[in-house]
Amino acid sequence: MRLEKDRLLLYAVTDRSWTGQQSLYEQIEEALKGGVTMVQLREKQLSEDELVAEAIQIKELCHRYEVPLIINDNVDAALKSGADGVHVGIEDAPVSEIRRRAGDDFIIGATAKTTEQAKAAEAAGADYLGVGAVFPSPTKKNAIRITPQDLREICGSVAIPAVAIGGITGDNVSEIKGGGMAGVAVVSAIFAAQDIQKAAAELKRKVKAMVEA
């Protein structure tokens, strides 16, 4: 599945901390029903075999809704499962190395916290950027914060699209209006919600209005 810019509008990153009585699979399906446009499977605690098995199931679910599945960090698991791509942090495998291994049709996302990192990721072959943290993040308490001006400068420094990430909710998303991003990536704003489908739909509406303004 190729990456189109509108796939980045509402990018859901999983976290099974909030599964409660639902399975992660069920939560992801609720998010898809609510209109998320891309899903990243983030599973730090699973073995690679467990991750591959789960990714195969989640990929089939995502593709039923015509949504790409991205795997966090683990390139091998992404390739073995047939996922659509991988997202890597600054300290993970180099984008250029992943591109050589995976080919042109594999989606590669890269984290960028500076314009230098953004330009380097683009030059190495990244398809999109994750830029942040734009707000304090409950899932990454030590994440380096960036300002709205930093966000604008980073997004404006490259031709590839970017998502803002880090502590974004329906209540604060308007504060990053004009940041130049194609959309937002969220974790708890969707998966910690009592009604995941409703939360996703409401946030998507706000983000769409913001990026089209």
C-alpha cells in the first residue's frame, strides 16, 4: 500500500496499556471504524515471533479498512509480516539501510526533532516524518519538547509530509494550527478513550478542519 499524504491525517499508535476488557485487535477495529487513516503497531514487550504473528492479524484488519499498517522500530518483523512499512527513531536502524533492504514500495517513517534531522531523513529515503513532542506525552515522559515554531520550521524544511506527535488531544490540537503538518499521530487520545470510535471520529474532524484551514 503506497503512502498518500492524506493517510497521515489521523495516525493511531497502539498501546495495550488501556485494553481493559477489549483486546488490542478490538480496540484497533474501533479506531478504524472511527476513521483513523494509518495504524502503527507499537509492541516493545513482545518477542519478534509474537510481534510478527500479531502484525499479520492486524495487517489483515487494517487492509479491510484500506488503511496501511506500520510497525514501530522492528524492520525484520515488518518485512516478515508483510506490513506496509516501519517507523524508526533517531537511534534506530538508518533509513538508508532500511530502504536498501525493503525496496521503494515499503513505507519508511522517521522521527525528527530538528530541521537537520528532517533533511537527513528525507535525503536517506524516508517517506514521512514524525515531529515532536509538541506537548508533554503520557507515553514518553522523557520526550524532548519542541515549540510550535520548531514544528513549522521542521515541516517547512522538507518536501515529504509530516505528522505532529506528542501529547496531542482534541482539546489542544488547535494550538498547533499552522504547523505545516499533514496530520497528527496520537496514542492515548484514541486508545485511552471510553468510546474509541467516537474519540477517533471527533479528533479526525478537528484535525481535518485544522490542516485544511
